[in-house]
Amino acid sequence: MEVSGHGGSRVRVRLAPSPTGFVHIGNVLVALVDAAIARKFDGAFVIRIEDTDQKRFLEGAEQLIYDSLAWLGIEWQEGPDRGGPFAPYRQSERLPRYREVAEQLVAQGDAYRCWCSPERLDEMRKAQQAAKLPPKYDRLCLGKSETERQAFGGYTERSVIRLRMPDTGHTTFTDPIRGEMSFENALLDDRVLLKSDGFPTYNLAVVVDDHEMEITHAIRGEEWLPSTPAHLRVYEALAWTPPVIAHTPLLLNADRGKISKRKHPWANMRWFQEEGFLPEAVLNYLGNLIAFVPDADNPQQGVAQELFGFAEISEHFELGSVGPSGKVVDLDRLDWLNGQYIRRMTLDELARRVDPFMTAAGLDTGNPIFMGALALEQDRLKRLSEAPSVLSIFFREEVYAPEALVPKGVTPEGARQMLDGAISVCEGVAATGEWTAETLEAPFRDLAIALDLTTGKQRGQLFGVVRVASTGRTATPPLFDTMAILGAGTILKRLAHARLLLAGLGV
């Protein structure tokens, strides 16, 4: 991996998001690559806010960027929120410098002013599309003064500055992830560098900022690959050394299609928090997409470690090993990973993590049975957000139809006999003062024998009736553990209610 730039200086990487909405998972993947490189080579990870698109600027979006990275435990050393030697780190605070560079490029003949109106540009693109020509500016304004340009149609006083691309040859560079990339210059557009409002476009600002902040590695998403020739042309015109430029692969949905903000809510990093994914698991999953971490306990070469943190990601990260192919986001795999982390938590830590979800659902984690119930369900949880629905049986009585008390293959009368027997067993155990899973199980098995329920299926039917009567559900954690946590008073009350429901069926 190439680890230096600008004459062998310290490695410096950056994330340059726009504060225009939610934090996209693709941006977070790039941030993880940046942070891994910075840590591996004792470099610096910089956050730079590209807020020059004033029409799309969203108040509060910048803070979302910081919050999302901090939630994952991704650390940065410089940025608008903490300063640094190359401040300011917001592009809107660096406007005079961009204008200065744009004017310099015009003076050198490497850029030119364009007075074409939006209407003319739209007509031009439609004509090119109809003629099946490459979409690019036709250079009507090139070499003309404003007075000369006014003689032609589609003029506007609000000019922009465009980069002049070469007419011949190729622009070639080596991307550590994709190998050698080459673009035919004759097909490339003269992109806008400075807009009519005086704000720079990404194509100018990214070059100026990366150079002046001494960025050695510009890591960005694949969608920016077509812009790279223009950026390299600006570097060349200014006689600046470009950084190593790499483009991470796209993240894809399960069908290997592009992620849609409308169809795939998980494109938004906040979704993972709201769904109860642990930051450790999300970081681990994203790390799986960009790094191979060998299993330290398995000497067999090529065996991957499944659970690991940022330290392992950075230690084993190789930019050239990321690969250009799109990475499928597999939520089932993430669920599995999340469940593994939940199982490894202490009960106290898990209780702390699920508390916001329980509170939002109106369930009191101060209830004395909460910790016991959580311990019973810990191995079943995949997401923290599942806790309220899974644990609600311990906090409130479920509503269910009387028919749920009658398993398949059992008559209502048979269910009544099972329930009456269960009530008798529970009253007897409660009278001993020893209400535990162990003290419940033995007499219930004796009840099965007394009712001549000798097969596993028949015993399952008995326990199914008791399970529905006790919890309102057909699937729960181990039945007797559940009954023990709920307590004798609650169980007897629920069994009595179930008996009344059965009476409504005429038995």
C-alpha cells in the first residue's frame, strides 16, 4: 500500500461530506477506510465539511455527521468541531481562496468564463442526447469576451468559470483499489469550477482543500470516479502534486442493485441506531466489507475471524485488497453479528442498552422482574429494539382469542382438563413457598402422566395450553423459567383468566 505523498510527509486522509441530509452508510464506509489508514500509519484523519451547495444545506446535518461517527467509535483528529493547523475546515469559510485560484486558472488560460443561460444549456443537452453525442459543454463561450458573447443567444450576465480540458490524449492515473484508469480527454466535459453565486463546485474546492491541507490519500466513493480527470487537470494546471486517489466500491442491496433512499431505510445510519443495532456490531460488519482479519486462534491459513474491533481492522487493512466490486449489505448477517455481541454482554450492560427502547414502549425497567426476564431472553435477542416486544409478556397481560388455548388435535374439553390440572399444580407449588422452574417442572410432568399424555406430542400440547394461558403466546423462552420469573400470583391470575375464556367456548 502506498503510504506517503507530498514528498513523503505524514499520512493524512479526509472525509468531506456535505451537510445536506442524513448520513449515508456509504460515507461511513469511507470514513472507516480513512480512520483505518490513519491509525495504521500513525497519520491524521480530517473531517472537512463541503457546505458550498447552499440550496441543499440542512441545519443540523453537520452534527449528524459527527454523531454518527462518534456512535461507531470512529475518531478524527481535525475538523470544524475541534480545529486544527489547517483551519477553517468548512468550505463556506474558505470562499476567497477558491475565487483566487479560479481567477488564476482563467489568467493562465486553463479555465474560462461562461455566460450561457440555464435554458441554453438545457437545449444543448437535449440536442446532444437526440444526436447521441457525449454530454459536454460545446464551448460557445471559450475565447470570447463578455461583449462578444452577447452577440449570441442564450446569454446571461451571471457567468460561471469552467475548466478547460485537453482536446486530445488521455488522462490516466492509478487507483490503488481499481488499478490503472484511463479517460479519453475528447469525451470529457469542461466542468464548472466557480458558480455564478461565487461559490466553488466540488471540482475546484476538493483540489484546493486537499492540496492546502496536505492530504496524502483522497479516499471517496465510486460515484466520484468520473470527476477524477477534471481534478487531475486542476492539479496539473496549478503545478501541484495530487494525492493518492482511491474510489471505494458501491454498497448494494440484496439484489445487487443500487441502494435507494426510499426503498432501503438502512441507507441512513440513524436507522441502525433506531433498530437497536450495537455500534460494535455495525463497525464489525463494515470492517468485514473492507478488511480480512485472520483468526488468531486458528492456524489454518485463510480462516477469517468473525468478531473484531477497529484495532484489528486497522492492523490488517490493505487499500489494494478492498476490491472494486460492489459490496452487498446483508442484514441477516448483521443481525447474526449483533446477536453475538448481545450474548457476550454482561446483563447490567445489556440492561443499560435496552433501557431507552423499553422506556419508549412504556415498560418499567425498574420492575423487580426485569433483570430476570432479560437474562432469560438475552440469547434470543438479535436487536435491542426487539426487547420491548419480547419482554412485554413479563410486564402486561397479552390479549388473545379463546381458540388459542385449544391446540391442534385437542378438543376444547381436553384443553379444559389440561388447564384445570395446571391450576391445581400451580396452587400446590405456590402453597409450598418454593416457586422455581425446578419445583414447577416435576409436578407438571406428573400431571401429564395423570392425564394419560404419554407421548412427546401430547406433553407438548399440555405445555402449549399452559404457555398460552401464562403468556398469551405460543412461543416463549423455556416455559417453567418464564413462569418462575412471572411469579405465582401473576401465573394463577392469568390461568384463572384463561379458564374464563375457555368457558366462553362452552366447556
